Amino acid sequence: MSKKVRVRFAPSPTGGLHLGGVRTVLYNYLFAKQNGGDFIVRIEDTDQTRFVEGAEEYIFNTLEWCGLTPDESPKHGGPHAPYRQSERKESYRKYAEELVAKGLAYYAFDTAEDLDAKRKEIANFQYGHSTRISMKNSLTLSDTEFKNLIDANTPYVIRVKLEPHQEIKFTDLIRGEVHFDTTQVDDKVLLKADGMPTYHLAVVVDDYAMQISHAFRGEEWLPSAPVHIFLWDKLFGLENMPQWAHLPLILKPDGNGKLSKRDGDRLGFPVFAMDWKDPRTNEQATGFKERGFLPEAFTNMLAMLGWNSGSEQELFSLEELIEKFSLERVHKGGAKFDFEKAKWFNHEWIKKSTIYDVRSTIYNLFKEHNILVDDESKFEKVFELVKDRCVLLNDFVQQAGYFFQTPTNIDITALQPKWDDKKKSFFTALIQQWNNDFAGDATQLEQQFKALSETQQIKAGELMLPLRVMLVGGKFGPGVFEIASIIGKEETIKRIENTIAMLA
Ligand code: GLU
């Protein structure tokens, strides 16, 4: 019987979630759901020096925003709790000791100063097969020396011991067979002096304990794989090991290297899923969410960064992705990030969205700009009228705000050059006309407007732009009579009057 599909996302809570991290979550999630499996989030917080306050909460908020709900996690509970490695501290030591007993790991007593001295002495010093014999460890110390150090409670770490010139190989679901030569692999620390495991030991022990069937993670973890495979082999048996997939990097727009937060700052686009403020440095980073992305667009865009469906289709809901996703179609090479394309996805998703999907987000945005929605059905009408013009959700402030709030910024410079007495008298007559009889419906308002322009012997074409600027504040927006019809008689007249006064 094949193992139940159980995948995990195993972040270290060290900061905001980069879009590469969210894509790792997404591919894990899609694979789990496609196979009726479980998606687990495990917090890998054994490196206390890198722990950042708020980072774990941020991760869960991001997953919630994206709609990628874990089946098991520190927040959602589950049969393998606790899901924070720091709370599982006691479970790791015995495995490190087991390796020592088998001669596959050893105690090392070198102090930070000892290691520094070695680094100065040997360029690119690595604690490994060629150097371990000259260091202070249970391989080089006599039994008595070793016992004395232990009795004196001397701090030590446990390091893995790999013999050189051995081949370690495994089959990666994306890359195929991958080979490593152990000669290049250093003696990584497995258990630290504070009794905490390092990531390398903890990831293996927990993937085993949590019965993980598939482990998908970023390509940057590939160099660590030989140590993990070695530990699996020696502790739990390779037949129990999860199947690995190392996901391609997300690259800078020009393809030159891994996309970083700095590229986002430099080129003006977000790299994190949501706003993140680093509590240590107070450095801020804008998120896709706050920049005005819909979660549907964000996940759709991420899915396509490194995967394709093999068809022309580009827009996929999460449900469709669950159905269509396949690891075979994940690319080996890195995927260049293209912000314009990301915006294209968002625009398409805004066009597809309904008022029910976005109402509360837009209300919140409006609130920040002191725009008050006084009429729900008016809001629905406006939403349908302007959504095609909004690439980012924040565009609704400009594209819909003036329906609810008299514009304060009128682009007078767009009117001034062609403004003359004839136009002024037309608009004065229009005010009178609409004061007496404001037809209400857009088509009828247009007819009234054109009839008046004929009487006044002035081309309607020359009057449309002024009317637009008067009602909207600038040269944008949907049909101008639609706008007049929605904002109504009083507001239309008031805005025309205001602008005439400004032009006087
Ligand atoms: N804790 C590692 C990280 O922070 C997880 C790598 C893995 O998935 O094995 O990304």
C-alpha cells in the first residue's frame, strides 16, 4: 500500500514571506489536495539566534490571505503536535547519540576561538574529513580526556561524520537522479551546545515522525540534501524517506540571480506577500496584498512562476490548479519574475471578481481615504462600471472614489487652454436645463446635452472633456453621462458650478 500523501511547509520564523516561500507553500498545498493528502506547517525555530518576533504570526496570516489552509500546524493542531521544533527539543538528542554510538557522528569540544583560529590558519576552512583529526573532538581525544571534559560539563556539539569519496544519490521529482560526492560535504553540526538540534537533524527526525511522504522545498536546499539523505539512510532507512522535489528559484526580472527584497525596492515592486516590518531594524517592506493584489491573482501568478499547464490557459482558480497541477510540468530552470505580468493577472482577476469578493477590501481602502459609501446599490453599480479600469485594488480609490465624494483636485490645466465664453455660456445653460429637468438616465442625459449644444451652436465633441473633468476631476473614468446619472442631479450641477467658478 502506498503511503498517504503528507507534505509539509517548514519555514523558519526569521522574517516576512518572500514570494518564493509562498510558491513553495502553494505547490505543497496543490499536490496534497490533488492527492487527498494532508498539508502540514511545521515551524523550524531551533536556531534561537535567528528567531524574529511576529514572523510566525505573519506566516499564518499570509496563508490565510492566500486561502492555503493547513490541515496540521501549531495553530491548527493535529495528531503530531507540537508542530514547533523548539517544543520538540527533547526528541532529537537520542538520534544524535544513536549516530555517535554507530560511529557516524562524534562530540566536538572546539570553542568559538578554536574555530576562528583554524579559519585564519586555513583558507576556506571546513570542519570535515581532512580537518577533523586536528580538532578537539571525541575522535582525537583520549578516553580519559574525553571523560574529564564531559565530567566538567564542557559544552560540546555533535557533528555528523561522513567518509570521503562516497557517492550519495537520490531521485528528485523535478531534477531526476542527483549525485553527490561526500568529499565535498562538511561535518555539519547536528546537536548544538544548548541541546537544540540544528535544522539538518530536526528536519529529518520530524519528517520521519510526522510521516511526511513528499518534501518540496526551494532549490537553495539542494546542497544540504546529501546530509539529509545520509541521516535518513542511517536512522530510518531510505525506504521510509519522503520523495524530494527541489523547486526552481524565482529570478530577478533580468534573469541575473535570485530575486531579493532589494530588487523589489530598487525596481518598485513588492517581493513579500504582505507588508512586513522587521522588528529588529524597523525596516519596512510592502506586500502584494497591500499593493492591491487579490489573493486569487497572487496565487495564480505564483503557480505560473515555474509551472505551466501545457495549454494556452493562464487563468486558474485554486480549485483548477488543484486539478491541473503536476510536478512533471515544473521547470528545472529558474523563473524570471515579471511585475507587469503579475499586474496583468491581477487585472484579469479584478475583471472576473464580483462585488461579494471585494466589497470589504474596497470599503477598507475607502475608509483610509475618508470616502463614505452612502448607498449599497450605487456602490454595486459603480463597481461594475469601473472594475475593468482597475489593475490594482487601490485603483478603485481613484476610479470609484469620485462617485461618493466631490473631487477636490480638479485638473483645471486640462480645461483652461480651450475655455472660452461660448463654453461658459453653454455650461451655464446646461445648469439651468438640468435644474429644470434632469432626465436621470444616461442616454436621456446625453440627448439633453446634445440638443442644448445644437441650440448653442457648439460642437458636443468639444464639451465632453470639460464635462468629464468637472465631474471626475481628471481625464479618466467611464461614460460621462453614466457618471452624471449615478451621482445625480444635485451633485452633477454642483460640480459643474464649482469648476466654472474656478475657471472664472
Ligand atoms: N526550515 C527550512 C527553511 O527555512 C526548511 C527547508 C526544508 O523544507 O527542508 O526554509
